[in-house]
Amino acid sequence: MIKIKIQKNDNCIKKIIITGHANYDEHGKDIVCASVSSIAITSVNLILRMDDKAINVKQSDGLLEIDVLKHDTNIEVVLKNMLDMLEELSKDYEKNVKII
């Protein structure tokens, strides 16, 4: 299961940690893993394009950690949009994706 942990402070997103594998299908054919990865990486790339000092990203097999270093309206909108899309995905694939 993919677990998405969100840490907030004063209604601002401080950190997002995505761990695990969906195990929806075999490695390389897992549409749930691909969806989570696409949503997260697209959002990360957009934030870095807007401000390359706004977030710090650590990535390894089965782990994506996003530390939010700067807050402004645009960055918050992108992060909230990312979490909204992941939440919708978790509703469709409850056994594969969980938001904590």
C-alpha cells in the first residue's frame, strides 16, 4: 500500500511523505503506482519551476519526501491540488493508497 503522510503547521503544508508500493499489479504495470508518481512528480516539477528554493525533495525506491521551505499562494495551490488528486485516487483505490 502507498501511504501519504501530510504534516501541517498553521494550515500550511510543511512536509509530504509518500512511501510504499500500491501492489495493484506487477511491477512496471501498476497503474496506481504510476498515477501517484505522475501526480507527485508533476507537482514537484511545477513548484521547482516557479521557485527552485521553495521545496527540498528526497527520492529513493518507494519513498518521496517533500519538505516545504517557502510558502506563498501559488505553492500552496499546487500542493493542495496535488493532495486533492491523491485523495481522489485513494477513494478509487482504497486498498492501495491511504492518506494519513
